[in-house]
Amino acid sequence: MAGVRERARVQTTAEIKRTARRHLIRDGASGLSLRAVARDLDMCSSAVYRYFPSRNELLTALIIDAYDAFGAAAERANAEVDHDDLLGRWRAVGWSAYRWSSKHAAEYALIFGSPVPGYDAPSDTVGPATRFTTVLLGILSDANRAGRRPQSFPPLSPAAFADIDRLRDEIATDIDTEWLAAGMRAWTGLMGLISFIRFGHMHNVVLDNDAYFEDALEELGRSVIADKTEN
């Protein structure tokens, strides 16, 4: 009997989240309402509150799901390319992020758009949020082992060097501080470009977003992964 109840709970939880995602598309994260979700499901509000005691808890569940899906897409893309094709893996992961942001625009806006008023993300979101960057860091670590470090990087100020060096110790990476800083610039450049495109900031600036993205993705990748012939 307990198994039946648990399956019913899992199913109802999934239905609530599925309905909430539709509301995200229509109303955005700030307009998400547990009562409106309950109405769409023909449930009383108190019943929905038994699954998600507050709007913020529902938002957290949606954010975790979105980060997990975003990260899983990157993991699949990375795994589909030959392990030694480091630039190919970078390209595949970048395109996975770009395409996911188009196919799941509301969820992309939820995790990479403006903060939701009155919502502070709990620590539960940290692990899922790092799945994507873990893939990128893995590519750089493999580049390090393969001797594919570019010969030089832009100099860092003492304050920036100390900050990135601290991060390097925290994540226990074998990538040196200058390379990690360049990797962060490539990562933020990638995500910034995707966000500029998805949130309309490139409208009437670039006519072919896909072509522009492809060139920028290549440039970012080559800023952190040297060709074999360079070394």
C-alpha cells in the first residue's frame, strides 16, 4: 500500500511541476502562483501545498530540474564526441547549451535570467548548477593532460590572480591559475552570448545568430585549447 501511495505522490508531484512549467512560459517566474497551478489541475490549494508548502519551494524544484536538464544535455553532447577531440567536445557542449536555451526558453530564463523577486536559492541548487561547468572543467583538465595549453594568456591583476588562485584551490583542479581564469572568461563569454541572443539584445544587430554563435564559440574554444601543432 505504501508503494502505491508513493507512486501516486511521485505522479502528482510531476503533474504539478509540468503545469508550473506551462505557467512559466505564460507568466514568467515572478508570476508563478500555487493557486493558479492548483486551479489548472482541478485541485484545491491546500492539496498542492502538501506537495510544495510555498511558491519558493516549487520554484526551487523547477530550478533544480532545469539545471539538471541543462547539465545532462551538456554531458550527453560531451560523451558523443571522441574523447581526444577536445575542441570538438567544446563545440558540442556549447551547441548543446545554445539549443537547449532555445527549446526550453522559459526554463533557461528561470536559471540564467533576472533574479526572481523574493526568492533566494537554497544550497540544494548548487550541485545541479555545477553540472554544466563540471563538463567544461573536465575538457580543460583533459587538455592539460594532453599538453594543449595555449602558450600565453592576458595578464591578470594581482587581485584577480589571488581570487582565481583561491578558486583553483577550492575546486582542486590541475589547471594553472592563468588557464583557469581564461576558462572562466570562455565560460562566461559563452553564457553571456547565449543570453544576449535569447533575451533579444542581438535583435537587428546580427541577422544570423547561429552563424555568429558558431564563430564566437570557435574563438572562445581556441582561447583555452591549443591546436596540437602549437605545442
